[in-house]
Amino acid sequence: MGLWLIDADTLARSRFVLSTLSETVSCLITLERGDATHPGEQVWLAAHRPAYQQLMAADPLTHQLVRAALRPRWLADFFTPVPPSAGGLSFDEELAVVRATPPQEAIECLRVSMDGRLPPALVRDDLPARTAALMEWVWTETVLPYWPRRRRLLEADVLSRTRQLTTGGWAAALDGMRPGMRWLGDGRLRINAQDYPPREVSGAELLFVPTSGRGGWVAWDEDERRFAAVYPYTGALSEPDRTPAPQALARLLGPGRATVLVLLAAPRSTTQLVALTDQGLGSVGRHLKVLLDAGLVGRRRAGRSVLYFRTEAGDAVVGAQASVVEDSQPVRDGRGLPPA
């Protein structure tokens, strides 16, 4: 199995970051394989895969490059550079790393990905430029229009992971982050289930990067001692159906405030709450302040956003009011009618 050997200081300094390039590569993989995880992503895939297939049909050489780089068990390293340490770089700034890859390095990366069986047609100097052009198309046409929502979902995942970290330690935060990944203790992180030699990561920079893809990947820069584990986030691209607030809860808190509390079963930003409730920004802000003061919700910064979430006290209030509704339902006979 693939092991990363990590000391306590490295793990303590590790961080979660977002990466527009990593999300673009994740979407490219989904477009190429035609394989989406969540219903919202399936809608996205159906909308954009025909244009992607048409683009590949018109440029067979680039399609051959993609198939060589995105192998089921190995991704070409120059397709997946380690994201910037602090996150927040623009897509163009991240893409510049791919575009600047020396041609011979790109060829060697493809050779490794193909187990040494690289087609002669791919031994050429324009591989980085072709790759960058394709990634720019994927970003512009299929990711950028949805990026605000994707970013909120990725930030919500980071918040969820950090909450797991504070309550259950690294084992809770890392176990199952990506297929085969598990914290084994004693400085050992099983990064995947493959039979690779252990890799020494102690003293390096370690990043965890959520994306919308199915499986994720790992990336490293040995010269700069930077490592990243890119993992599939736990959200979905489509917003869940709105759950109406129980009437008893609405009478207790007011319908607007009750609706906000019910929606905070999952971490959300103020912008999301405005969109989901059809309430004004000022109203949502006032509701959040009251709920915060009452200890029913909490908040935490994730990247550039502030996400709100229900506390244990908030869960208890919603759960109690829901049970009141269930207990108050009339008893019915076998025909579904109330007893006479």
C-alpha cells in the first residue's frame, strides 16, 4: 500500500486549500470518463459533455494526450501540480505552472503514466501548451459559470472536515477522505491502497484539497518539499429540496428564523441562505444574529467565506419540534381514516 510517513509537526501545520486548477482537472476527468457522482453533477455532465466530445473529435491528438495523461491508476504529474500554499490564486496564475512545464518533463510524465508505452505521436514539444489550452477551455466553458456555487460547497466540506478534526482528531478527519485513505497512527498515513514504497513527508508542506471528482489524486514537488492530497468532497452540485420548517418551530421562532435554522443542517453562507429563503440580506443577517446569540448556530471562516452551521443546541431544538409534529398526528385506522 502507499504510505506517507508524517511527523506530528508536519501534520499540525497542514492545511485545507481550494484550487481552481484542481477543480478544473477534476471536471476534465469527469468529462472524459462520462462518470458523475451526484445528481447535480449528472445534470452538469449531460449539459457539457457533448461539446467536450465534439472538441476532442476535432482534435484527435489532444484527445490522445488526455487519454495518456488521465490513466485509471495514475495521472501524469504535469497535469496535477501541487496547488499554491495559501490558495486564492487566480486560475490563470495556477495554469501558468502547467504552461511552463519543460516539454521533455511532460513527455517523461506521460511515459510514466503509460508504463513506458508512450505513442510516438506524443513525443513532441507542444504538450504543455496543448494541455494548458484544453484546461483553459474546460475552466471557461464548464467550471467558471458554476464556480461561486462550487466554491461554497468546497468551503462547506472544509468546514465539515475541520469540525471532525476538532472533535475526533486526524483519524476522524482523514479516514475515508479518498478511496483507500486511512490514518494508521504512529505517523503513518495510508494515502491509497496501491503497493508503492513509503514516502517520507516529515518536514514538508502538506495540503488537503477538495474537488468535485469521484476519486481524487495525490501530488508532490520533491524539490520544494510540498505534498497534496486531492479528495472528493462530500456535497452535491444541486441544492437539496427545501425542507419546510415545522409549524411548531415557526410559531416559536417566527417563520423566517425557523426556516434559516432548518436550512443550517448543512453549513451555508449568507448568500446561500438568501437564495434558498427568498428573504433579503438584511433579514437573513438579523435572523443569524439572533440564532448566534441564542447559541443555536455557530460560524466559521472557510477561505473567503463565512459559513454558518447548526450547533448541538440547534439540532436539539429542531429535533424536538419535529417530534412534536409527529406526535401530534391523529391516530388512523387501517383504511387511513381517523377513528370515529
